[in-house]
Amino acid sequence: MFFGSDTTAPAHPSVLKAMARANEGYPHSYGADHAMDEIRAQIRDLFEAPDAAVYLVATGTAANALILATLIDPWQAVFCHRSAHIETDECGAPEFYTGGAKLVLIDGEHAKISPDALKNALSTTGQVGVHGVQRGMLSLTNATENGTIYTPAEVAALTKIAHADGLPVHMDGARFANAVVAAGCTPAQMTWKAGVDALSFGGTKNGLIGVEGVIFFDPKHAWEFELRRKRGGHLFSKHRYLAAQMQAYLDGDLWRDMATAANAAAQRLSKGILTIEGASLVHPTQANGVFASWPRIGHRRAYAAGAEYYFWPEGASLEGPDDETLPARLMCSWSTTNDDVDDFLAAIRG
Ligand SMILES: Cc1ncc(COP(=O)(O)O)c(C=O)c1O
């Protein structure tokens, strides 16, 4: 009953096997190995983007911050949702790596930016000449921090507005696979065909040990990114171990199978929670996270039975009236089983 985070989940056995295979021999370091050539080709194929620049880093924060730094200048603004990971959970890495770019926060239900909200933010930023930050870029998270997704059409509506002002668009895809599976689209439809310029292609939360892809659909950014990655301390010498994980992820579309399993577990959990008296969803369940609230007595029982998850927002107490409802975040992963879900629901019911 581990629903605390998709990062607490184990890596897929195929990934571990790929790591063991990668341990043989003496391939070139720093990404100059044959495996990286194959990955570049595979990702270009998967994304139907023959010219894309493709890199690997070990954390989502590095992928995001380095992409932002590559796409804008220090005096520019990154438009993002108020609950975007780049705002809430990266310890200022985006500001640090960009040399001080400003994050302009946009509100919106279920962690999503609406076209009107984006237009409003654009119209009130960069209007005072040299005195204000200039408009720089848009960053969208998909799947969002609230377990919802943007469809390709929704992405396209936002990128159209950004591009009309000459702003590039980044997608934080720490849970990109979950979003693609949920939308029933292709990776290309969710990204460059919908106007996305650069993607953080998440793997860590979806069964890898620690790898995120960085994809620029316009290769003109390649060299600057390479320099920034090295300068920022994120060019791995033993890069083959990053490559091995990504290869396992891509082989046979393991990324898709794992995201499908995680999303299905979240659906089962979401539907099950709604059968509990007094329970409701805080956000629609569209990817691998369930944001729901139910009476304290059920939380008390779940915790007593050993379940692990977080109140969301954190800080609620198990002490208090039984029937008061408390919101929680429950993350599913490729390894969440039907039994895990059913045991958890049974624990809540007591
Ligand atoms: C939406 C989102 N983006 C990026 C990240 C990357 O995080 P990390 O740097 O921990 O790999 C996370 C991790 O929680 C996330 O949820």
C-alpha cells in the first residue's frame, strides 16, 4: 500500500537487466557510446522528428532547468502554472540556471493554464520597457502536478498563443508517458505537432532508476544545451548507464506499458474511493495520481494498516472529528497491483 510517490516505486526488472548488460566492456564515455546513437535514432523515430536533438540527464530538475536556460535570457519571464514543479519543488534551479529569469505564475483549476489566463498574463508582462522583465517562454507540465492532463488540442491552443508572441514552449514531461497514454495520442501529437519546442521526457517516475530525456525539436539549440549541461555538472562520464535505462524504456515500448499499468491502477483506485461514504475527488483522475478526500476515520484506519501516502496539502492531522474529510494525494506506478489498491480500499473501510 505504497501510494506516497511514483518515485518510491522500484525500477522495472528489464531496466536492471539492461544495466547489468551495460556493465560489460569499455564503451566510450560522456555519451559518445554506440548506445546513445541508437537512443537518438529511436527517440527521433518515436517522436517522428528526424532532426531532434536528444540528450539524457539524471534528474527532472536538471532537464527542466537546463532547457529553460537554453531557451531564454536572464531578463525574460517563464510563464507557468502556480503549482508547476519548476516553481514549487526545484529549489530555485530554474532561476539559478537561467541566470535569474523570473517565473510568472498563472492560476487555473486542476493545475492547468487556460488560454484566457495565458493571454492575460502575457498582456500584463513586458509592457514597461526596460523596467520590467521581458516575455520569454511558456512551460507546461503534462501530466500536471494535480494528476490531470492537457490534450494535444489544449496544448496546441496554448502554444499558438505563445508562438504568436514569439515565445518558445517547454513541456515538463516528468509524467509524459502517463499523459500520452491517457490522451490516447502519439508522442508527436502531444509535442511538436501541438507546438511544443522542447520536452523533458520523464523516465524516473515511470520505472527507470534515474533518467530523463531532453528533446529539442529544433536542433539549433543543441550546442548551447551541451555546453550548459557540462557547465551545470550534468554531463555524466559513465553515461552508458543512463543510456542503458533509456534503451530498456524504449525497447518494445516499455514506457507505454508501464504508464498504462500506472494509469489503470489510478482509475481502479479512484473509482474505489468514490464508493466510500463521504469521499470525493479533489481533481479528476486522468493519469497516475488520485487526488481525493475522505473522512478522517478512513485515513486513521489506512495509516494504522500501514498505508503510505501524503495528505495534500500536507500537514493535516489524524486527530480530530471522525467525519471531517481530509484531502490526500495517492500516486500509482507501473508496479501498483490490483491487490495493493483493493487492500488499501479495504483498509479505509475498516
Ligand atoms: C512535475 C514534475 N517535474 C519534474 C520533476 C523532477 O524531479 P526530480 O528533479 O526530483 O527528478 C518532478 C518530481 O517530482 C515532477 O513531479
